Amino acid sequence: MTTKTPKIVTSGPTTSSTTAASTLVVITGSSFSSTAISNPSVLNTTILPSTSRGTTSFTPTTETVPGSTTVYATSVSPSVTTTTAASSSPLNTTSTRCVCIVNGASHHAGDFVYNVTDGLGWCYAAFCNASCEIETQSSPCPVTPSVPTTAHSTTTVFSTTTKATISSSVPLTTTSPASFTSSTSITSSTQNVCNDVYPPRQNGESWDAGNCTTATCINGKIITMPTVCPTMQQPICTNGRSAAKISDDDGCCPHYECRCVCSVWCGSHYLTFDGESYNFNENCSYYLVKEIIAKYNLTVVVNRDCDPSSSTFCPKVLTVTYKSFKVVLTQLMSSGISTNVVFVNQQKIYPAYSNSVLRITSTDIITTLELQDISAKIVYSGSSFSIDLPYSLFEGNTEGQCGTCDNSQSNECRSPNGQVGSCSDTAGEWQVPHTPCVIPTTPPTPRTTSKPPHSTPPVCEPAVCDLLTTSLFAPCHKVVPPGPFVTSCVFDTCNLGKNSCCSLEAYATECSNEGICIDWRNATNGLCEHKCPSNKVYMPCGPSVEPTCNNGYNMAYQTVASSNNTKEGCFCPHGTTLFNTVHDICVDTCACVGPDGKPKQLGETWTSDCQTCVCDKDSMSVQCEPVQCQSVQSPNCSEPGQQLVNNTVNCCTTQSCECNVNLCPPPPTCLLGFQLSITNGTCCLSYNCVPKGVCVYNMTEYKPGTKIPTPDTLSEPPLEAPEAQSIVEQASVTTTTPSGAGEISTTSESFTPGPCQECYCGPEMDPVTKLNIAICKPVVCNENCSAGYEYQTEPGKCCGTCVQMDCIFTTPDNVTVHVIEVNSSYTPPNDKCVQYTCEKLNGQLVTKETKATCPPFNPLDCEPGTETTDASGCCPTCNISLCKTQKEQRILELNNCKSAQPVNITYCAGHCDSFSMYSMEANTMVHNCECCQEATTSVEQVELTCADGSKLQHSYTMVQSCQCSKTECVEGTTPKPQRRRRR
């Protein structure tokens, strides 16, 4: 088993007494289940079992038991304080006399404080050493069969307490353990078990018996003793307030704690948890209280909410967020009077109100919010409010404008980053992120007074502020220091020119929170008068929860309210009772409640749920009977879309005709020649099919003057030409319009025109069919046909048609049109080479154009005088001159000598064949040239006469015959044969 060193908690004043009648011992650092007690110095002791806060108390008893007792020890480790005083002791090694104070008991140097065992073989002891310090020792216990009986063998049973806590203002110290040897042996007998309880308890075992008592099993008997509590000391609180007396969970051992109270009043004066006062007057949202490490999820935010309709009404708003609840404390202006309003999770509530976490009470001036499970309280009164938190839960774990709750002003105000600074400087840094700021439209202005130059300003000593230090508030001075409130009152009055009533009201509220009611408003000579509605009266010390006519409400909230917890406000006058918190009405008697939740006076009548009710004077209860109704006649609802409806008016049933559009008939579909006309009816639209003023034939409408196409085929050929006549449309129309709904059912037969008639839609309407009358007349056939056409009749038709019989030809210049009979031709006079022939091919008339191509014509090849045109007159032609002898006469001349007479000269002239063509064999052009040449000639003589008269014989050649002879073609050049290109 691992050795554990126990620790000792000592308390109480220093004393030189050596009496060990009451010793509080807390054994910590181990978790053993039982302990044997043997201490010659402290004979009458009992160690009791620990609970959640774990202390073990030794108290005197009158019963003597054997030297073996089983007890239970604690596992908590508090500090140790040792106080020394001048004393003498056999164990002292110095000349200084001192004592050890343990739980109010004095022990001289050398005295044993305790000697216990865990029953498992380990012993624990403590004694007061020579320096008056507690020394402890743990070691295995010696085993002996029995405990010697001496004058000091009597063991006393003591009780256990679990609530001995040390206040924050009393520092504790821990001593160092000292080792020594124990000579005590303890044994336990199984025959001494207490079986009268469940579960059975071992001999020496202790347990909490309730009602601040502890039970111990001693030799089979149960011994019950009261719990012994440590001596309480009040700490000094830096905020100037008295420490609060706090009860433990079972109410056995109370202790003192400093209270963390933060106050804000007049909108700008702050007093922090630890008593630092400063001024701050900005209009944004700020954290008043915020946990440094979130343990309870509590935040308190303040902001200003200005009423848009009032430039001066800008109350401070507190938003308290705790667990899943968001509570908003604010004020509303009604009829010139401000009233407190509370919202819980955005829903308006009417205090008093409570749930498992919250409790809210309120007057028209003061609203109190209590967070019951953490003993926190927020008091709100418009521009002033206070926040009261338990020190034990929030010590050193708050930040914000209210500071740090740790009973120290050195670190009271800090920035969100943890930097400590002045409260007025850090206050603005606690603005809630992403929230808007509000700027009042008419901020307060400092009061100024005119004074002559170099004059001493008058001393400002407002009398109303002096009330705070007079006997009027004297009962509260010891509980709540008035200094900060006096300072703010003088500052507001002298520097800002503001009404200083808010400082007095804030201080009076702080006193009221402490259970001290002060009637102070009458002492202000009306300056700080609180005006109430006409049905209420002001009470300075009214109940925190005003009784109402609802007994369940009164039992739920008034029984919880403390008798000394009073609040000022407006209350119902004496002799009247508040009806409820919602309607805020004062009544003389709580007789009847109407259906709207409002009170009803005795004898008052009203109608509710179709019953006539009266607040009966005798029974003071509501008496009701059904409303009596008169009989009425049902109306006639016969119009389309009407239906009979039952209505309840003043609890009586009446009938009326009401429209139901779902009952209206649908619009009809009109026949050809008719259109839908819509008019408004009583409930529905009225539909009618009205004529369009058209003719209808073959399911088609025709407007007046429009030609109606009629069939041009006769069922039988007419015997004679029909006379002009009018044919009216024959129709059978049945129209049904029930109740003006316009439902129409029709059957129609269109007119049938006579043979060979031409019809038009006329302007007149048939009075029966409501359709226009069609006018028809016989068809007159046109038998005049154009040239080339011939009029031919068609079987079964009124009129024939012009059928083309010849070809119609138009000259290229689009001037002249010629008719060409079939198989005939036409040649234009100006172009004999073209011929147009009319032919009939496959039943179609076709004009064929034939253009002649003339062969080459050379007039030189013609015999003179034979030139003419061919038979068609298109191509020129002549008699060709062949190669032959030609003769002509002419005078021969030679060297200025000539014949006297013309001489017959013959020559060859005429046409010979010549050609040039391509030869496949030669792969070149082949030329054939023939010339008309002489075949035979003769020489003739002629005499020439010269100019000088001399005569000269001259010989010349005469052609006797001619022929075409081949010759070389020399005019052109024949190209060399080309090699054929292979493809």
C-alpha cells in the first residue's frame, strides 16, 4: 500500500488552553475506508465519514468504548494554519511558549492531535512539535492481540461535517509532515456490527444521519451526535459591503463570502464588483459581465434603445443570456409613463414569472431577475441596475465593464486581451462585435451660468444630495456605502444640470435589495415624486409580488417572496385587488372573469359563445343561458350561381343568397354565323349567341358582298337558260337559354344553289335563321375566244371553255403574234432562213423553229449574171464558172509601141477543186491544190506601131485549151506530222 501523507485543517482564535474538547481534523491524500483511533493525548475523539466537502470533527461524548474503533476519513486536501503563542511544554526545545490551534482547540508543543488507522494495516498520527507546527507521520501499524487499558483508554465518538469551508479573505498555509513511531495497536471485532441499518455498518463506521447529525456504529450500537462547525470569520470586502452569510447545502455550517455586486445608475455611473467607481456614457452595446472561462454560460449586455417617437426617451436595455434563455429587461413609454417590460426568448411575459431556471418579479419601477440554480440576481429600473453574483461560483472568472470578481481592486478592469488598465479606458473596449450604436437626438447639455469676470464660482452643494448622508438613509449606510452615489448626485447636478433623483433612486434600490426599505421621495419636496396611473397609488415599501385575484398565482409567487423583500412602485389602493398582471386593473371584488380575461362587475351582462351571461350578485359567479333567436323566412335563390347560405349573426342563424362561381354555367359554343355576347348577371356572366350578319355556306362564313363559290357541275343539263332568282338559306335553329345562361342547341341546313347560278352574300337577314340571305343569278357564258382558240362545251357544266387549236407564235421583238395552224409553217419576211412549224405532239401543240445554214458563197466563182438566191430566199447562189478558155480583146503595148487594133487574147479561168483536210493515216493536214492552167497554146503575130511611126512585129501566146492541173500548195506551211499522244 502506498503511503499517503494526511493534512490537517486548523481554525479558531489563538489560545493557550490545553483542552482538547473540540478538534476538527481533515485527513486527506488517501482513500482508505476505515480508521482505528488511539490517541493518549486526545482521549475522547471520534472520526466521522466524509461527504462532498469532507471534514472530520472531534467532539466530546459521554460513552466509554474499547480502544478499537472503526471510522472513515476524507479525501479532500485543504490548507493548514498554525498559530503559535508563548507557552511551556515538556517537548519544547526553545524558550518560546506556543500552542497549536486546531479547529479552535489549543495544543501545547508535544501534544498528539490525532492517531488513527485505516483498518488495513496503516496508522496515521499528528502532533504539535516544538515550533508549534503540526507534524504528521504514517507507518504500518504494529499487530497486538489487545489494547492495554489505561487511564487514557477511553475513546469518544464524534460527528462529521462536510461544509467547513474557508472564506476567501482568510489565507491558509500547510505544514510539513514529521515522522515518528506509533505504539498503539487497534483491532476490530465482527461481533460489534450494527445490523439495524441498511446496509449494515461496521464497528466504528460513521455516516451522515441528516438534520446536521452524524451516526456512528459503536460495538453494535448506533450513536448520533450533532455536527460541529468551524468558527466563522468575516472577511474584509474591498467593495465596502458586508460579507454575506452563506449556508451550505444541508444548512448545517454557514460561512461568510464577499458579494460580487456591480451597479450602474443614471446611465453613466459605474461601480464594479470590487468597488471601483468610474463614469462611462457611450451608446453602443457593451458586455457588462462575461465569463473568462465559460462555466455557466452567463453574459449580461447593456445597450441604449431610443424610441423613434420620443427624442428624450432612451432607456438602457439589459440582455441576460443564461443557458438556453435570453431575457431582455427594458422600458416602454405609455401615456407619458415609462413601464418596465420583460421578454423571455423574444416572448413578452408579465411578472411574476418562473420556470426551472428563472424567477422574475416586478413593479412598475423595479424588475428583479433571479437565476435560481446559481444564486445570481439582476435588479433593473430603467437607467439604473445592479448585478449580484455569488463569489464562490464566479471568483476570478468575470470580465467586462463590471470588472473582475476577486475581492481585489488591483486587477479590476482589463481589456478583452487581458491587459489591465483604468476602468474608464477599458470600458469602451467591451463593445459587442457587429452591433450598431445609437445616437440620441437631443443629448444632455451641461448647465451653464453667467458670472462676472474674476469672480469666484459659487460652491455647488445640492441639498437633495445631502439626503443620502442624513439619518434618512442611515439604516443602509453600514450595508451599502453611500459615497459613490453622493459623488454622482453632486456631479450630475452641478456639472450636467441633470435631475439628481436617479442617484437617490439607485441608492434606495440598493438598500431595498438588502431588505432595507426607505421612504425617501417625500423628503425631496416633490422633486423626485413618482407619478402613478389614476387607478394606482405609490408605495415606497410595497410587496415584491402584488397579490391578485388569482389564488393560484398568489400561492405560487407570494409564498416564495420574503416578508422583508419590499419594492417601491405603484400598487392598487387599499381595499382593492389587482385583477391580474396582464390587464393591470384594480377591482373591488374578485367576482367574475369575462371571456377576454378581464374582470366583470356584479350585475354586469355580456354575450359570449352565443350565450347571454351575467355576473350574478348572489352567487358572485357567471350565469349563462343560450341567446334567443327569431324565426326568419328563407330567400329564393334561383339566379344562376346563387346558393342558399346559413350565416350566424349575433349568435342567430340567418339565410341569404350568396354567389358561388363554381355553380356558374360554362360559356356555350356558338354556331357559324353567330358570336358570343357576354353581360354581367347577378352572380355569373350571362352568355348569348348573337348573329354576326354573315352568310353561311359549306361550313364557311361570308360577309355581305362576298361571292359564294358554288359548284359548276350540273346534275342535269338545263333545258333553258335559268332566270334570275334569290335563294334563301334554309335552316332549322333551336335556341335554349335557361335562366339567361345562353345554352344554345341548333341544327342547320345550308342552302343549295340552282344549276348554273352565281351567288353573293346579301345585306338582308333571314328573320328565322338570323343569317344573311344569299342572292343568286344565272351564269352567262362567254363564248368569245382569242385567235388560235375555239369555244367548246363541256358535258355537265354550265359553260364551255376556249380550247387552243393552233400554235400562237410571237415574234422575237414581241410585237407581232402569229397563229400557225397545225402542220403549217411560218417564215418571217425579214428572215427567210428561219421557219416556224406548228406540230401536235402527244396532244400538245408545239411550235418548232427551223433555221437554215447557207454554204460558203464567193461571187467570184459565179458566172457573171447568174447570182441569185435559193428557193427559200435564204442563201445566195449562182452558176459556177468552170476552168476553160476565156477570150477578151485589148490593145497590146510594148515599149511605147502598140497595136493598131484590139487583139483577141485568150486565157484560162474558172473553178478547180482544192481542199485541205486532216488525214488519219498521215496524222497531218493533207492539201490538194489545183490551178486552172493552159493545156495547149499557139503563137500569134501582131504588128505594133511605135510612136515614131515605125512598125514592129510582136509574137504572143494564144491559149487553145485549159484544164485543172495539180500544183504545189505554196501559200501555207504544212506542219510536220505529230506523234499521237498515248492516253
